[in-house]
Amino acid sequence: MTSPVPASLGLSPAEVTTVLEAAAMAPSVHNSQPWRFRVLPDRIELHADLTRRLPATDPGDKELRLACGAALTNLRIALEALGIRPMVTLLPHGQARDRLPGKDFEREPLIAVVCSYYEGLLAELHAGQAMQRVLLTATTLGLSASFIAQPIEVPECRKQLRHLLGAGITPQTILRIGHGSPVAPTPRRPIADLLMDGEPALPGGTS
């Protein structure tokens, strides 16, 4: 039986599957997993899966783009582990346009605000990549993390937070980090469900 995952970048189908599984372990609000991948011989593209949008809690798709940025970071790290230094191009303007809440943290958890120096779609993708590196670092230190997205989504709270951070700083998401109770990993979609067909890429993907 032929593997549904094709070879790419000189990697075998099994190695590509491992890379995609690593990318799909990225966090997302309400475990929405809003990403899909197109695997071509010379590249792997990451696209937002707009069928996984959360219009009620994420009307502007900010959390969706942060999640895709986190998945991109995992994808890059997995490729680097296999000896490939990826060249990344961000194309967020095209057509293809939960963690559980923290609980039982020890005293004095850390609140981290992931920021950027500018606003817009590229800023959110970059912030998602930075966020995932913070989460991975926390994990290696035996720490737990959870999202606190609501203050970012409420305009007045976002304005006050931006004032506290100082001029020129745009808050993108908030993380609570500390020592929490172990929890089971959240389930992930099968890789076969994440694959897109091999037709020429539309603008708006990330490769």
C-alpha cells in the first residue's frame, strides 16, 4: 500500500510523516489545529485551514495565525533535526487567507507577553513562531504553560496592556507559565487529514 505522504526535500515518506507529526503537535486555542500541509518534491507548504476557524472566540483569526506560526516553528525544527536547513517564505496575503486553562499552578506563576514591534498578518505569524519557542523551552525545563488570549481580544484591555508595555510594542498573546499538574496530551488529527493535494500552490501559504 502506497504511503499517503509523498517524499520531499530528499526525505523519505516516513521522514516527511515524522516532520508533519512534529508540526501538528503545535498548540492552538481550543485545540482547533487550524493548519494543513501540501507536500511537493521541493518544498513543504503550511496553509491555514479556514474550516477550523473559531469566529466566536477569534473573529479576526489572530489566534489561528499564531497557531500556524507555532506549527511552522515545529516544522522548521523537525527539518533541522534531519539535517535540512529550511528557507522559509511567509505569504499571508493570498486567497487561502486549548490548551486547557491553567490550573493547580504553584505559587508565583510567570506571565509572559509575546509582543511584536509592528502589527499585521506577518507580525502574527512571527509572534506564533516566537511563542512556540517559548513553549518548547518551558517544556524542556519541566514547566507547564497555558494561553490567556482574552485580554488581547478585548480592545480596551489590549489598549491598557499596550500602554503598560510602552510605545511601539504590540501585544500578540499572553502565556501563563509555571509548575502545573500533568495532563494527558490533547489529541491530534491524523496526518492524512492534514494533507492537501499537489496542485500548484495558491498565494497565502508558508513554505
